[in-house]
Amino acid sequence: MRHPGSRPALHLESVLVSAGRPDPVPGGPLSQPIVQTSTFHAGGERGYAREGNDTISAFETAIGDLEGGRAIAFSSGVAATAAILDGLPVGSAIIAPTSFYNLHQTIFDRHAQLGRLTVTTVDITDTDAVTAALDDVAATAGAAVLWLEIPTNPMLSVPDLPALTAAARALGVLTVADSTVATPLGIRPLEHGTDIVLHSATKWIAGHSDVLSGVLATSDPDLADRLAASRLLAGSLPGSLDSFLALRGLRTLSVRLERSVASTAVLAARLREHPRVRSVNYLGFADHPNADRAAKLLDHHCALLSFTLDSVEHADALCAGTRLIANATSIGGVESLIERRGRYPGELAQGSPAELVRLSVGIEHVEDLWADLQDALG
Ligand SMILES: *Cc1c(COP(=O)(O)O)cnc(C)c1O
């Protein structure tokens, strides 16, 4: 197996297919088999399954090669988040986006309520506002983290990742970039100096709505050791079957995403023309407030869009009315999913409009998706 972090000079599409394969041994397996054991004979590299196994390592090697760092896999995206928070001294400060993955807000708020962390929220697309917040926390908190999401879920905003990372680094503030929606094919935050990149591999990486999985990557060896220690002590490593499925899903990420991204462009343009639709958040529109930044930083326009309808009633009717597109929460699978995000109070508290519908575009035929949307829009 290639050493983690030694990213080969291949196109990312080829890394996706080949990274993390077992060493070629005559008669040996081409694909990494599922290692299913809770313990190992004494005297070897690993003693107990909590320390990992070759199936988990194969997935980690692939992500590490893609991101250009060392990857550590977890049982879910939020388990990966817990490992980051686990290493922060009590009293640390987090600067978080005002609008981002909602459960992260809940997790941060809980830590704040328990007196472990202070949380400052800021519009991460406003570079001056983030810089001011960084100055504040650097002056007052012992340790601090800048939490970024690129692009944000579900509003699809794009922070100036390189500028914010540089500003944070100058003040000794750790940066985390959740690039679940961009995927490693959209952006490699470590290349921009970000300390930790986070993926909910449940989404596009595994890609088939059949597994929970999370992964972190960093190019700082000490930080990687600390995150691995947090996983070991929390017992939050992923299962072998889940790691196998995540790696198997990753192999086809480029072809799935190519289809989904192309279909998203078509659906976004048609939705914008529909009389029931008020506004569409889609990174490929030239008049998107972060269009220039997205063009500079992201290698594709993502397979996610959100849009507002003229009423909550119509938004609910749309989500209840599609037949091919499932009304379900989650994103990034081969199947298109639709959901009114405002059904979650936390999402409304972040300022998402009540009539906001999120659409994760899968790999079905785009004309079938459009016909389904048109029928349900009425
Ligand atoms: C789903 C999601 C997470 C959480 O990941 P799980 O695998 O569901 O725990 C984190 N960030 C973003 C952007 C997500 O969409």
C-alpha cells in the first residue's frame, strides 16, 4: 500500500481508482478485502481492532492521496468533528459560520452550554468580518479554531479560503474546512494551507446512501497523531464493511459527479425560469454573490442547489409530490433527494428561509428529474 500522504503525480480521477490498493502480489487480491476481526495475534503491528485494520487504512490512504495529507477515518462525519473538539483545551474559542451544516451548530452550542468552548458566529463570506473575529479571539482566548464550510450546506456560499487560512495562521488559529459538498474533486483545502479538511464521507465520497462515514485529513504529523489518539480513545473508528463501501464508492466519484454536476446546471437554469420559484442558489450562476470566488477556488459547481418557492405550502407540496426524487434528508447519493430544510427549527434559526428547498442531484437522467420536478411544482 502506498504510504499515506505520498500523493502520486496522477490525475485525481486516476488516484480515485488506484489509491489504497493492496501491493500487487501474484495471486493476491486486487481490491482490499474486508478485514473482520476484533483482535490480532500478539507480536504484530496491531493488537486490537480499535487501532484500525487494513480495510480502514486502504480508505484512509486513498483520501490522504487525494487531499495531499494523512487521513483518519471515523464512524461518521460528526464523529470526525468530535475528534477535533476533543483536542481543544477548555475555554477555547470557535469562530463558526452563521449558516452552515446545522448539526455542527447544535454540537458547538452544546459545548458552549457545558462551558467548554465559546462560539462566535460570523458571515464567512465577509472576509473583513472574519478577520475582525479572528483578531478578537486571538486577543482573548487561549486556543481558537476557525471553522469553514466550502461551499456551505444548504445556502451554497463560498468563503475566501486562502485569505482566511492565511489570516488565521498568522494569529495561531487552527483552521478546519468542511468540504463535504465540494468533495476532493472540487477543492483540496490542505493545498491552501488549511490545517484540517473534514468530509462527511456519507455523502458524495461513499455516494450510495448506504453508509455513515467521516474522514479528516491534515498535513501536520503531530495533529494527525492527536486526531488518531482521539479516535482511539473514543472508539470512533469506522467499521470494516463501512470502510470497504466508502472506498468502493470513492472509486466512481468522478463519473458520478460529472453526471450530477451537469444535471444540476440544467435543473438550476430551468428552475430559475419557473413561475413558482422565487430564487435559486446555484454556484454556476454568474450573478451568484460568490461566483468569482467559486470559479477561482472550486473545480466544479457542485451537485447541490437550493431554491425558494412562493410559499411554505408549495414547498411542502413539491417535496411530497416528486416521485423519482425521494423526499428524504441527506445529500450526495446516486439518487436525487429533495427536502424543505425549514422543517428543522435549527435551520430557521440560522436564517434559512422557511420556503427553502434543497435538492441533491443524483445520476438519474436529467429529463426524468426535470419532468418529476415540473409535475410536482404544478
Ligand atoms: C452530513 C454532513 C455532515 C455530518 O456527517 P455525518 O456523516 O452525517 O455524521 C457534516 N458536514 C456536512 C456539510 C454534511 O452535509
